[in-house]
Amino acid sequence: MTVRKINIKLVMKLLLSAVLLIGIGWFALVAVGLWGKPADVAVVAGNPFEMKGTVPYKAGLPVEANFEQIAESDQLKLLVDKASAHFQVIDKATGKIWRSYPEPKYWEEETVPNTWKNNLTSPVIIEYVNAKNYKSSSVTAGLIENQGYLENFQAAENGFTVTFALPKVQLKIPIEVRLHKDYVETRILDEGIVEGALSLLNIKLYPLFGAQPSAGQEGYLLLPDGSGSLIHFEADRLMQQLTYNESVYGQDLSYYNENTGRQGITMPVFGLKSGDQAFVAIISEGEAFANVYAAPSGAVGRSNWVTTEWQYRKKFFQSVSKSTGEGFYTYSGDKFITNARATRYYPLLPNKSDYAGMAEVYRNYLIQEQGVKPLETNKKDIPLFVDIVGADIEKGLFADSYLKATTTEEATELVRSIYDSGIQHLQIQFSGWQQDGYSTHGGYFPVDKRLGGNKGMKSFISFAHTLDIPVYLTANYTLNTNGDDRFWWRRDGLRNLAGTVLEERGNEDQDAAKFVSPRFYEKVVSADLNSYKSLGADGIYFEDGIGKQVNTDFNSRYSASRAEVVDVQRSILNKSKEALGSLAANNVNFYALAQIDHVHRLTADYSYDVFISEAIPFAQIVLHGLRTYSLEWSNLRDEFDDELLRSIEYGAYPAYVLSGDKAADLKNSYSYWYYSLNYKDWIDHLRAEYAKTNEALAAVQEQFITGHRTLAPNVKETEYGSDYRIIVNYNQTDYSKDGIIVPAKDFVVIKGGTKP
């Protein structure tokens, strides 16, 4: 055997090469873990984020001397700083300035940590996550923290376009800012977004627009929370780390939602007032994928600010075992797709710089751009809205028991009694008329024979028409409990992102109702329209469903994004109104207002967040003169006197839920568990409330609410036009000022004269 001498140097070189190859391979694996599949890394090799002569975005506020005018309208000027892409809007009549960045004169006093200080001066704040790792946490940052820069800044018609490049997270966001007659609009151009392996969750574009600290001036943030609420400026706020962040048009049940217990957002609008300077913002496009985000002073910096948070992905629960409920939370894969994402900011004149002025802008937007026509009535008295309960069911020993409340014959007697009492302007919503009563959904026709069947309902409606009383039939097509309408939940149910058919359990004793795919219930409603017409119904009262529920559908047969569900519902409402002539719905999202004639049981409440200062009738100010509306049923009030006064203050018409006098005991029913619905027990209350409300509101049925304010603790004034005011006194003692006396727990109407 020949023994060769080992070349130590050669061995060491080979070992070193192997170590290097292993290290390169390990680094490649790490890179793939961070940035995605090898194809993503190949894109990086081309380096679309190379600086190309640009400079990194600078920390701090823009230099005010560097702003130059780029657009002008009859009312406003738009100035921009090309180095930062921040802008100013100047009112030409008053010289007041609205900035897209924090107020400079207070900035030196900002005490928020530097990271967030950089975020607050950034024109864009993003949240992102590594969605490939379900254990990873999301990160929030702006341009500076992401080594960002501006790309392709260009003047455009009435404004500018620019792309925000964030190389650290491989993201590019093109946007545009344009000036119009009386507003400036910010827009994200989704088709131009460049995204690497990290997943974009949301974007706040110019989040500090109009922001102001609580530095002595009076002011507030306006939130579309419930009927509307205010967060007043406070210098030393308790519970400072709390923010408001809710989805426009309510939560999407196909994703994870925190159980905040908050009221849903029905209006894509928010605002800010500081002294006599204010703005109102309307999310005019893409609102189905928007949240309203508000940070009172002390929550995220010293400023009070409110903005649109544009959603691109949401968290959902991925179940791995239906029997045990085990699973994990992760994020949706593909970005939400929408045609446009735009927010309009309307600067307000000093004499309109309150929430009534904000409501006026939104009302004009609905009239001029959303096709909501002002109300017209030929009735001298206000309407009374009556819900008649046909039947419901309760849990039985072996099967559910049918609880008959009001037959069509009894409904005739009920309506005649109210009419003969002197109330002759009524509208009827007849609920629980379908097979097996109110809690049963699916296969609404024919009318249940135990109530009188189709013949009885047709006879009742004909009788109501002899008294010029319209009748609407109540329905909720978004749920199915019985499999009728050829509905099979495995095939036709609305599915969440995990593929689970969504359910709703209104009562713990009742079997869960299945949510129906929107494209399926669109076909069902269309098929039912002739049946409504054959009965002579004046319209459908869509309750708790169409116009209110907006859930993404991941059923592969009927898949629909959140925005597409809104379009499906609008299509249903258009077809239904065209076929029947009129529609009603309860507490609807405002995208339905062009088709809905009456908003029933509109909320007058708010979410009771600790930072909320005051509930206001913002929705009612917007609606009065556009649509009739009622609040909660009068005979279910907790505090009858105060809530009657609130209804008058809010310009709402009375509503009652009633049954015949021989109704079964409904207190154990699945849905109508109220103890006293017998109309004979309520006639006197009803007549007294109607007379009181009619005294206040009959003369202003078609009028817009032009003002609303607090005159003293628990004393509110609502103004219609320029010469009609209603002052409501909730106190136990009389209110007296400037010759005006309002008795305790009462109201007065003042026509003409000067304001107190």
C-alpha cells in the first residue's frame, strides 16, 4: 500500500469552502423565511427600492416656508411641500389653515417617544406582519422607521401624486391628493401598490390632518358611533391609552372581531373641531374596507386626531377541530380588492364649525351625489309607526310550540281602534306573518293559515288602504332556519375564511339559524316580489339583515367581497323598490338611504367608551327632512318620560309594537319575549304621546335640522330652519332664561325670535 502525504492547506480550504456554502445556504433559508419564496428574493435582486438619487425621508415637521401653491378653487388653496409630500389647505375667505401634519407651534411640547414622534410626522403610517408565520406580531411604523423615501412626486390636475417607498418592508404605496371646490381628497391607488413577502394589514394616509392638541381651546372629535358621539378635548385625560377603531358598516363576521360591545358604524364620516376651526371627512369610496380610527390627546401623542384606517387584510380564526374548537389565529392571504379608496376633507367656515355644520355637509353629499331625495309629504300630522306581531314560537317538550299573537282579522280591529282614536296618519309593519312565526326564516310565503293565510292578509291590507294606511311586511332574508327556498346550508350558507358556515343563535333554547350567501338570498327576494305584490303590500320592511349585515362570503359558489355584498344589497333594494314602490329598514347603513324611505328603530344611543364625552343626534340631524325615522319602540322604553323627550329632541316619530287582545303569552317566545303587547293596554299612552310629539314636530316634517346645542345641564335645543326651535328640559326643576320658561320634564316650541 502506498501512503500519500495529506495536504493540510488543501483540506483547510475545502473545509472553509464547505462552511461558506453551508452559511450561504442557511442565509438563503433565513431570507426565504423573512421575505418569502425564492421568486420574491429574485425581485429584490433587481432592487426596485434602490434610492436612485432620492434622499431618505427626514424626521421632524416640514419647513413651512417651503410650501408652494399647487392648486386653487373658488374657496380653497392647496399648498404642498415637495420634500415631505405634506400639504396645507387654506380657506381663502378666512385665511385659516388645515395641515396634514401636527400643529407646529405645539410640536416642541410633544412627549411621545421618538419612534412614535417619527410616525406622527409621517404622511403615511402602515401596519404589516409576516403572515407566513402565524406566531408573528404585527408592526406599526411610518416612512422614517422604514428607511422610506418619496418616489415620482408629480404635479397633477388640481393636486399631486407621489409614491411612498418603504424598502425595509418591501412596500410601495402610490397616492394622490386633489383639490375640489370645497374639499380636498386623498386617495390610495391600489393598482400601483408593490408588496414583498411581508403582508400589508392597513394604511393610515395623512392621519394627522387637522389634528390639534388640547391646549386651552374648546374642541372635540366627532365619531359615527351609534347616532353620533363626541370626544371633547381634555388637557389631563384619564385612561389615556385608549383609542377608538371600528369598521365602517359594522363588523365583518367572516373574520375575527373583538367583542367590544360597541355600536356599529352606519355612516362613513368623522370630524374634528378646535375653537371655530373644524373639518368633516367623508369616506367616499372603498368605505366597506375602512375603519374609523380616533386617538384622543394622550393616547398617541398630545394631539387629538381622527382618520381613516384602510384595511387590506384581517385576522381570522383557522379551526383545526370543530369538535374541540381548537385552532389558531392568522391573517387572510390576498389583499382586499376595491376600485378606489378615497377620503374627502371638507374645511368648515367658523359659523358652521360644529357638528350640525358637519351634518349639513354630509346631508348635502347624500342629496347631491348619492341620490337621496328630500322628503315630501302631503300630511299635516306626523306619522305613527306600528309593528303588529303575528306569531312567534317557543321551545316545547318534543317540538316548538306556535304562539299566535294577532290574526289578520284582529289586526283590522287593532288598526281601526287606533284610527278611531284620532290618529289617522299611520304606517304598519306586520311581522311574524310567515310560516311558523317571527323566529322562522326561509320560505316566507304563503302567509301562515293560522293567521288568516294569503286571503286574510290581502283583506287586511285592502282595509288599511281604505284608510290611506300603507302596510309593509317584515322579513329577514339573511338567515334561514328551516331549509325552505331550496336552501341547503352546506351548499348555500355564508362561509367565513376558514370555510365554516356562519350561524346566529338569538336564543339559547333555539336551534342556530344559518347565514345565507348574499348571492343566494338575492335570488330568493327576486322570486318573492310577485307574492308581495299579489297581497297588495306597499313595501318590505327589511329587518336586521339587508342594509345592515355586511359579511364577506367565502362560499366558492357565491363568493363575494365585502364591497360586492354592498352592491348585491343595493341591487336587491333597487329591484324591490321598483316592484313595490317603497321600503323600510331598521338602523340601516347609509349606503341604503337612496332606496329606503323609512329608517325604523334608529339608534339614539352610543357605546359608552370611557373617553366619550357626549352622545349627539348626528344621524338624526342628517336624516331629518330626508327620511322619516323612529327610535326604539315607545312601549319598551326603560325611562318612558325621558325617552319620550329624547325622541322629540331628536325629531323622531313614535313607534309601538303591538298585538291583538287575545294574544298567546309571548314571554317565553324565542324573539318577542315582551310581557305586554296588547294594544288595548297602550291606546291611552299611544294617543297622549302622539299628541305631544305631533305638537312639536308636525310643522317641520320636511324641514332640515340646522342646529343643536346644550343650553344648560340637561337642557337641549333643536333648531329647524331659522325660526323654529324646540327646547327640551330633562331636569326635575323648571328652566328659565331670557323670558323663556321650560317646565320640568317638558318642552316648549319657539317660533321666530332671538336665540337665548
